[in-house]
Amino acid sequence: MRLVLLSGGSGKRLWPLSNDARSKQFLKVLEAKNGKFQSMVQRVWGQLESVNLQDTAVIATSKSQVDMIHSQLGYNVPLVIEPSRRDTFPAIALAASFLYSVEQVDLDEVVAVLPVDPFVEERFFNRVNDLELALKVTNSDLALIGVEPTYPSTKYGYIVPEKSVSTDEYQHVKQFSEKPNEKTARELMNQGALWNCGVFAFRLGYLVSIIEANGLPVIYEQLKLCYNDLPKISFDYEVVEKAKNIVMVPYDGYWKDLGTWNTLTEEMASTQIGKGIVSADCQNTHLINELDIPVTVHGISNAVVAVSSDGILVADKEMSPGIKELIHGFDDRPMYEERRWGWYRVLDHVKFNDGQEVLTKRIGVKAGKNLSYQKHSYRKEVWTIIKGEGEFAFNDEIWIVKPGDVLQIGVGDRHAIKAITDLELIEVQSGTELVDEDIVRIFMTWEEVEQNCVFAKTKITVGNA
């Protein structure tokens, strides 16, 4: 059996810690076995390893999340990268075409698709393994995992089992309804419906035939070329609701969707993360502060206070699921991102009437990692080293840099930096187009930089590169 993990979404319900570059699955607020903080995706990836499923898994994700996945899981994780965000059916179709035309997976092989961020026990993934047998024994088109609902939620799909045809291991499905209204959800629960856990299993050939029936190419590179033209529709609506022969594997263990502040805080490692004080009279209140300034919470109960470079949230926990709609008009650039080489935080961004902009970042580069050798057409930069030592490549020469060095980079100058030890710098960009599109990458690896640059014979002049 092959696994496809879906990593998408903007996670706006967990604003301001989550944004378009850092979705909810990457927030390091859960406690790992070693006592450190870990993210949802790190937790699930470790659980897959514990049940021997990691080696068969591929992650389907968007371009904006690639660096974050590499930062948290390493570089050996196989990825299927979507050219744009198009919902779950296009994402699963693209992953299926990758398995079929690139990995040469047999059409009779079972593929299981699941979200990258369920909060579950390890035995949940044993039930994922059971999907393969359920499909083959029943000769069904699809296999799902169902869990007992706790309230008539409108966020999940509902699986109504066929009670007359069932075993302890699987149940045939009488009806599937995706995200019904509350009244219908109650009626479905009265019929014994279970929540769909977001897991789908099928033979690869089944989905390949659906792709072909939609007039789409099944060759991976060809499907990528027309990917932006695919309709934005979920797998539940496009495939599951139309399927005629579905089997369901019940799961009676712990399962939770940590998609809102009120559900996430119930599983957090601590009621306070970051600098600040939560007074003793605050009951069931969580403070999450990513900034280096103290935040004091006094006399407020049943609340979440979240502080990041993207904004500040103070919300009643029960009202927190409505945050996504409340901030719908916010369209600012992400102020914090994790990258393959480290991280950056935007400190200030000013736009002037004459079209000039000034953007100030604090950048951290992990020891042994490097920024690409690149140049810009519309901006100049000033880098001030504030921590650690590194090698700075500038117009085909390399210098050693240390705290206090100021490096001036003009328009068109070729430049890069590698951290010898963990390194931090302040970067001040100025120009007319301060966007990622104004980056021409020449070399990605430091080996390439060293092959094409020479080490300078003189010391770097502070204030000049």
C-alpha cells in the first residue's frame, strides 16, 4: 500500500500564528516525547515511522510549503508539488498521476490518502493499514475510516453504514454526505452515521480511470501543465459522494481535528509559550507569544491570546472558530517564514509616495546551511551580521564575516552567505519592487559557489562588500 499525505491550507483559523506560508500543521505547540515542542506534521511523520508506513509515503503540497516541510522533516521526504492551490481532488489526482507515471506503481496497488495533521493515537495508523484488506475482501471502489461523532458538526463528512452488511472489521456504506447543515447532521447521527476522518483508500486504477473520464491527462508532467485549469473541488464532492460501492473501517480511538484555537489549546504542551505573564485568576486561558516583548494577561478566562509578527489576537475560545471570516480582508505578506536554510521575521515595512519601499528583516541561518547565490534587478540591500560566523560570497569572491560586519549589496551584485555557526543578520532592502520575483538564483548549493568563486586574499572592509 502507498500513502499520500495532503499538506495544504492557509490555516487562517489559527491566525496570527498561521499564514499563507505557515499553515496550522507547522505550528510547534505540541509536546514531543522528549519534552520539546513539535508541530502536527512532525508528530504524524513520527507516528508513521512507528508503524512502518513512512517509507511508502509521499506528501502532496503547494510550492509555498516546500521549505517548511524540508525545515521540519528534512530533505529526504518525497514531495508532489502542486503548481497552485486547487483543493483536494486536483491534489489527489496529481499525486495519483505521479505514482502511476513516475513511480510506475501497479494499477491494482492500494493507495491511502490522509491529511498530514490528524491528532490521533498510533493505533489509528493500524486502521489505515486495514483499509487495504477491506478493499480487497469487499471488492469496493473506496474505503473510508469513520469515528463516532460527538456533536452535529457541519465541518465533516458523514458516513451512514449499512447495518445489515457489516463485520467488526468493516461496514458497507449506505450513504455518504459531505458537510451537511446542522439539522441534516442530527438526522444522520440518528441513523448511526460516523464522521469521515478524511482518509480515502482506493486502487490506483480506480482514480486513474476517473482522471481519464474527466478528460485529463494521467501523465504527471502533462497534468502539471494544465493543473491551473482544473476545477477547485474537494475529493469528497467529486469522488466520494458519486461512488457506488464504499466500505468503511470503524475507529474507536482518539481522533481530533486541531483546526481552531479552542481545539488546539486543549492539546497544547503548556498554557503559556513565550515571554509574558498569565495571572492566577485566569482560568482556561492560553498565551502564545512569538515576539521578544512581554505580554501580560490579567483577569481574563476561557480565552486565547496569540501574538506574532503577523498580528495580535485576543479571543474567547468558544468564539475563536469565527476568526477566519473576521480577518477575511487581511491580505498582508507573511511576516514570519521557515525556510530550508533557517527562518526570517519581518521587522518593518514602509512604502513611500514616490514608489520606494524599505523592508527590514531579521534572518537566521542554521549552521552549515546557506542562502542561494543570487542577484536583484530592482533593490539594494544592507546586511549587518549580529550573531555567529559565516562565509559571504560577493561578486565571485568569498570572505569570512562575523558580528559587527556591515555588507552593502547593490543592484545586480551577486551574493550569498553560508553559516559556519548559527548565524543571524539584519537585512534592510530598499527599492521599488521588494518581492520574491526579483530574485535571480545563480547557484543553490555552497559547493557550486566554491567552485565558481575564490577566497579573498584581503579582509573584508566593514561597511562595504
